[in-house]
Amino acid sequence: MEVLDRAPAVSPDGHAVVFMLSIRGQEVEGAIARDALEEHFWLPRSADATRTLKTFEQGRNRSGAVAQIKLLARPDEPLRLGVNDFVAR
């Protein structure tokens, strides 16, 4: 997995961070829900966009690994990571 040059950004509604991944030579846009960052990456509920992106960057390896697993399991679905994607099973 390689993260592409396009910088992650907070979605216009503020409910997710949108990012790009390169997996197996394919560029894929993904998103991680803000509530997943709050619950599993300790993002404060009152955090602004700068803090949200910093938290995403700090958890990039973990979210990237989960994204890769999810893409392998469901390659035809949009890549959206939510709270349940980070729950140990």
C-alpha cells in the first residue's frame, strides 16, 4: 500500500477524511468517518480540521491496513471506513 500525493482532506460536511491509496497499482479514493477517528484514534469531538487531519496522519498505518483488508474483501464497493471496521473480531 502506498499513499498518493493528493493530500487527505476533511470532507465538506466535516463527517469524514477523504484520502487516496495506491493498492496493487490501482488508485483508490477512500474515506474514514470522523466518528471512527473519535472512537478509535482519540480525536476530540470538538477538534477542528487541522487536528482531524493530524489525527488521521498519526493513525495512517492502522487505517491503511484496515482499508487494504476491506478492499480485498469487497473490491467492488466504495472504500468507506467506519467505527465497526476497527473493532477486533
